[in-house]
Amino acid sequence: MSTDPEKPTEQESDVTRREFLGTAGAALVVAAAVPGVAVEGQTARPAGTPSRPRTQIRLTVNGAQRRLEVDDHWTLAEMLRDHLRLTGTKLGCERGECGACTVILDGKTVYSCSYLAVWADGKSVTTVEGLAKNGALDPLQQAFVVHDAPQCGFCTSGQLMSAKALLSANPAPTVAEVHAALAGNLCRCSNYSRIAEAVVAAGAAGATRRTSGGGQ
Amino acid sequence: MQDNPRRIATSSVSPMKAIGQPTPRIDAADRVSGRATYTRDVYLDGMLYAQVLRSPHPHARIRSIDLSRAKALPGVKAIVTHENCNYVWGAGSIAGGVQYNDDLKKITKQRRYAFNNPVRYVGEPVAAVAAVDRHVAEEAVRLITVDYEVLPFVLDQEEALKPDAPKLWPEGNISLTARNEAAPTVSKRGDVEQGFREADHVFEERYSTAMCHNAQMEPRSVVAHWEGDKLTVYTPTGGIANCHHDIARDLGIPDEKVRVICHYMGGNFGNKNQNQDTDLITAILAKEAGAPVKLEFSRKDDFIGMHGRWPTVQYYKVGVKNDGSLTAIQLRTVSNMGPYRKNNGGVAGIELYECPHTESTLFPMYTNRTTSANYRGPNDPQGYYPIQSLMDDVAYAVKMDPVDFILKNMVKDGPRTRFTNYTLDECIRKGAELFEWKKRWKPVAGSGDGPIKRGAGVAFMSFRSGVGNSSAVLTVDARGQYTLYVGVTDVGPGAKTTMNIIAADELGVPLSQVKVVWGDTDTCPYSVGESGSRTTIMTGEAVVTAARDLKKQIAEKGLPTGTGLLKASASPNPRVEGKTRNCFGAHFVEVEVDTELGGVRFLKYVAVHESGRIMNPLTATSQIKGGVGMGIGMALHEDLIYDRRTGIPLVTGYYFDRIPTHLDVPDVDVTFIEADDGYGPYGAKSVGESGMIQTPAVISNAIYNAIGKRIKDLPITRARILGALA
């Protein structure tokens, strides 16, 4: 299918690209390890796009350091989806009502639709693509699979990120604690009890691993 | 909390291998890792972005549109309006509101175009712009100037019936039937007047239900792309086959020149088993611009530009004898269809009861509101709530326990209706037992001390599970690897996992030995589409038929060699002759109502369903739980209200729509009574819609039991509860 995160759609002007590559050399090495994402031109804008104020930011995306030039008005979600092609982060309302775009920024959840990309300068962002490690699903993702937490799946990334942040703060939450912590993540399939089941199970399994000395 | 549903097998059900095992979705890893590709995740080289300009008026004639400033904006590549995008959107307005087909397109008088003049609701598309990015497109939309002649409007369906109401169409405000007649739809049995004469008591009541938006999490978006004269459309649709044919028909091009792709869809919930105006608009923009175009809806676009459940006003008159038996039911329904007839506008409910004399009259009315359409159980929850609330009142009035009243009067397997199998009584008895009905229900509604009052309610369901035509193609290669091609899109219930389970069981191989190919009209055969809770039944039956054929071929010829394939195609079109095939269910709920603050809390929710044999108890249970959750939103929260003075919709997002959250939905205790009536794949029946249908009714009855006041309008808000108690 032609929908994979393909090569950047258009070239930037030569000047911009040279400047960009000159400053982004160090990040290039790291980011090139991320399959399917080429660093140069990843924030490129199509030819004919009106010039808008841009700012260079440094941030860590799913563990990889990035140096990026971004339009000042881009939201974090827009940068992640349209320009880094991390499309696991979904946009359900773009006004902070639904939580589908939830990401973890420096350990706290934010709605990436309501957070500017430039504000992420110097911070570390984790998206749903950053949960699996070395191709293995995170135990939380695995619990979502086993407990049928995604129905249509559109809210799932946001639910996972809120749940991940919850488990970091409260490793073995109760059902009520999960519902309270995830109240900002809507699910129109109303699969809330399945989602809570999955998070509680992931927490309980994590507690067992810790007690038995096994790490993950 | 239960991990699995409680399952009670009737004698007709013999164990199978994969069927009946709780099976995680085969695509679950993609869904939890961000790899699942939804329409808006599609990026094509040189792709433009589109935005829609919408009418700010509920009813207006467009005198002229000035595009000069928008066209002058750098980066704008194409603009379409009613002047240069003059395509009929066939499925957008259908005489009679029945399933759309080629013949209906010819006779439908009240045609809906991709862009209409006059515009008939706030939010109706007026123009669309494609530009190099979404910000330029947004700016261009703001630079378009439209000169409107504002016309009088009507929002309320009963107002629209009045002779002096503003007219939306020359033929008047009653939506035309499939024969283009402007008359209400009447169906009757017996003679209701005779029934009322025979009654000891006659009850009359008015109920109303509100518009609820599908509000699926994925806002509508489309990517359209021409390669020469071949159009590819990525679009969220529950039925790629129907959407495909609709697009070709509307654009006047051959079917084979259109390809529709939908691999993942962020929720369906109704009226998406066809094309949408957005598909046409994006295709024409892409043609004009000579580049791929992605149209993106905002949440507000989706709320005001799509569709929701039709609001209704229902007038019931019911006759009953002293012994609690029904003598007559009469119903007059006025449904609010918005300005176009997409679906029928009817309400279910009367068929649930054994009654000799019934009469139902439906007025599907045009108004200047967002279009109404099918939404999970199109006619059902808004039909079940009034009649089951009223029958609950009747039960109290004749001093009967509501469960006994239902058992006495509910539809039976008998001369009037012959069912393929019948378990409604079992669902109700089992539910009452699991719920401990006698312990939780109060014989005197509203009794008890203190501001927090508890109450229990019951409601039931008998819902179509028809069989019908769908297709599947199955191949096997030299290594014994099977590939199943099905035109499903897997909108959430887990269709492709179900198809995989059915194929694996019939072939006698592990799930992993069958690869499922789905969601693309260039590779998949016709499928009935994921609507009407019928994919498992109809496409599942096609999978069984194809698998049996392929097994026979293998037995005769052996496995192919080299790169050869054996292939079986099936398009069965089974029928249930002379019988009715329904699924059944009963819900019981205990609520706590705060009589000082008006809040409702759920203490226990029991759902017992007979949906034939359950293919995958894991996903089937999720459907019931989720259906109840949606039903709670409809029962207590959701109402797309309008400003009466301006005709502007006030609920244009989740915040004011108040769809249920993690804090609103209780865990539901789900039981499946399993049966095999000999139809469908191994006896499978409908699941998807069945969880939602009786939820508003059961909550209404529990609230009545708690506070002793009947709320006769949905949603049952805090304000309405406090108003009833004041």
C-alpha cells in the first residue's frame, strides 16, 4: 500500500536544507536508526507554501534525539503526524476534548493537539510508537490485546499513553483508579470496562514481575 | 469483573474448535502499536489538503459566490462549489429512505447534490478548497464571500407539519415515499377502535427522543487520487463494495474505474455502508487540481455536517384488560429527518408485543437541521424507550410485576410470528434470576426514605437477524497456506478475526494458516457491508460456502503444485422461508438516583442475550458492553440542541454532547444463551446493535422505580429528574 511513511513529499529550498543538515548532523545518526524516517526534509513544506515563522527545536522523540525546524504554529500532534509520520497519535477533536492525541511529555500526559511543537523544545516525547521495545509489545500493549481493549482502535493510542503514565505513578491501580486517570480519554465504542480490565491486569502482572525479581 | 461472558449452551449447540473460543483480534497488535492505518494516516506524494466552507444559515438561497480573493491566495490549487461540482449524491436523499439502489436513483425527486442551492441547514457544504497545506486551505475558506438570500426556516418536526410552516421542498415537508407520495406511512393489524372498546383501561402518553450524533472517534476524512481515468478513494466506510458502486454511479464512471480502500475505520455506528458527499467532493477537487487531495473534517464539521439518530415525538394509546392483557396499541410518530431523507425515520416497538389490534402512523418530516440517518439500531432504541416505558406504567397500574407483565404480553413463537428459534422467555427468566429481580425491584415506585433512592428496571429485545447475500473468495497454495478475500472493513466489532475463525474452523487448520485480505475493492469480492449487524451472518456464510467448495476441490485434485493456486468463490444468497429470524435479549439495571442533585448512578447491570452461536465470545462481549455504554449516553446525556432563534446547532463537539466517559459506564454482566437454529454460519445471529437497543428503556424503568416519576423525554437529564420531582 502506498501509505507507509514514505520519503519526504517535497524538497525544501537548498539553503534551508543545507542549514538544516549542517546543524542536524548529530541527530541524523541517531534518527536514521528509526526505520522509515529520513531526517533531512522531514519537516519540509511543499513548494508554494507561504513562508511562515519557523523555529529550530531540539527534542527527544521515542528515545531518539532530534533537531527540527518547525513552523511556530504547528501543534505537537501536527509535527508528529504530518512531519515525522508518527501517525499512531490520532486526532479526534483538535480541541482538547477527546484525548485521542495523548502523548507523554517529560513523564506527563499532554493532549498533543493543544500543545505547540515549539513548546516541546528541550523535552522528551513518547508516542504510542515508542511503547514497544525491540519489536516486542510492552506488557501494557499486550494486556490491551488479550483483554480486547481496542474496538475500532481510534482512541487506543491515547488510552495507552494515559495508562502508561498512570502505571508509572501508580504501578498497580484499581479499576476505579484507572477510570479516574483515563477519564480524559473518550471511547465512543464505550469499551471502558475492557480498557480498565487491561490496565489493571498489566499493573498486577507488573507487580508480580517485580516481586519475583524478574525485570522487563 | 468477569473476564469472559457467562455462556449457557442449549442442546442445539455442539462444541467446535476455533468457533466459540475467546480469540484476541488478529490485528490487535497493529491497533495497539499505532501501525493500523486509518484514512487520515494516508499520505501520498504531492498531496493537497482540503477544507469545506459551510452554510451559516439554516435555509438560504445562494445568490452568488465570490472566489476571487481565495483564488488569489498563494498555494490554493482548486475550489469547487455548486456551480462546478454538480453531482447528485444519490445515497444522500432517497425516496422512502430505503436502501439505495439504481432504480431509486432514477425516481428520487428530492435530489441532493454534493453542493446544494438552496442550502437547507447550518453546516451544509457551500464550497471546498484544495491547497498546499491545511492552513492555506483554512485561510482560503475564510476568504470566500457568499451572498445569501436568507429564507424562513423550521427546526421542530411538529412545527414542520403545520400548514403555514416554511417549506423545504416544493412538495411540502412530509418526506416522500418510495413511490414519491407525500403521505404518512400507515401500518395496521385488526381494528384499534374495537380494541379500545374491549379494554378496561386506556393509557395515552406523549414521548420524545432527541437527536444523538454517531460521534465516532475518527472525524470524517477522505483521500482521493486519480491515475489517468482511474480514481482511488481512501475513505472511512463500513461497506467498501456499496461505497465503490455509489461513487461510480454518482460520478457517472464505470465501476472498474473506481477503487475504494478502507483498512481501518475509527468507528461506524451507522449510515456508512454507502458513499458520502465528502467522497465526491474530494474526488472532484483531486481531478480539478490534478493532484491527490486529503479532505479533513474538524470535530465540528463532523457534528454538523454528518448525521445522527432521528429525533421523534411519539403519541401512544394503549388498551389493556384488568388481567393485564393488551387489546390495542396505537402510535403516531413524527420523526425529524433534517432536510434530506437518508433513511426511513420509523420507530420499532409495537412488534415486541402480542396484541390483536395495532396501528402505527409515521410522519417523516423535513426540517432545517443536520440530516438524520441510521445509527446503531436505526429504529430501535428511540422506539423501545417510549413503548417499554409506557408498558411499565401499565404494569404498575394493573398491579403486576413488570417481569410478569412482559412474560404475559411479549411476542411469542406462535401462529402470528414463527421464529427460527425462540428464547426470549429464557433470556428474561435467566436475567431476572442473575439480577435477583425480586430482591432489587420495589413494588411501590418511589418508596424509601432519604434523598438517595434506589430502583430496578427491566427491558427486552427481539431484533432482526436476517440472512442474505455476501461473497468470499478463498485460495490455497502448494504449501497449504490459505488466503481469504473478504470485503469487510473491520469497523470495530472484529469482523476479520471472525472471518478468520470461521474459515479456520471449516478448513480444520489453525488461524495462522489463513491469511485474511480485506478492505480494498481491487482485491476483495462484494460484501454486504458492516451495517445491520449482519457481517458475521452473511459474509460468514459466504466464507463457509467457499471453504466447503475448496475442501472438495482439494479432495478431488490434491493441493496445487509450484506456484499454482486452487480457488473457490462463493456468493450464497440464503433465505429463511416463512419464518422470522431474530436475536433476543433482556436487560436489568439497578440505579441510584440523587433526588436533590438529579444524578443517576449504576449499581448493577445484567444483560442476557441469545445471538445464536457465538463465534468469538471475547469480541461479542465487548459489543454488548459497548452497546450498553452508548445506550447510557442516549438515555442520560446526548441531545443535539439548536438555538431556536437562529437555527444554529449548539452542540458541535464532545464537551457539550457529553458522550459517556470512563466515569459514566458500569461494567456489564454479560450472559449469552447459545443456540443453533440451522441458519447463518453454525447458527450465528446478530450482536453489534443488540447491546444498545433496550438500554434507554431499561434505564427509564429503573429511574421510575427509584423516584416514582416517569420522565417522558430523552435524554433523562438531571434537570428533567429534578423538574419531575419539583
